[in-house]
Amino acid sequence: MKNDRKIAMVVHQVKMEDEDHLDVLFWLNKSVAERLAEVCRLRRNYYTWSEGSFPDKMEKVIYQKKI
């Protein structure tokens, strides 16, 4: 039985010291809207995982440092 793949398996080997730089370049090439959407998605996933559900309201916390 032959298993025909519809998606090609692709592997990119990257040195550990280059990984952070490549991550930064990846996100700098995305628009602000795409970056913000990803942050919101990650927050929703984290809260759903840790708390069981995403809160209806978030508390706004701002710290201002006097200069």
C-alpha cells in the first residue's frame, strides 16, 4: 500500500545561535495587525488552558515611573 503525501515534508536545520535572529526577522516581516492577532490568539489559548476559559474582562494595569 503506497501512501501518497499531499503535503511535502520539509526540514530546515538552523543553528541555535541563529534561531532567535530568524524569529525576529520572521515577525518583523509580518504586519502590525498580524502580530497583534497572534498575541491575542496566544493569550486566548493560554487563558483557556490555564483557567479553563477566557475572561470576559481584563484588568488594565499600568505602572508609571516618575523620571
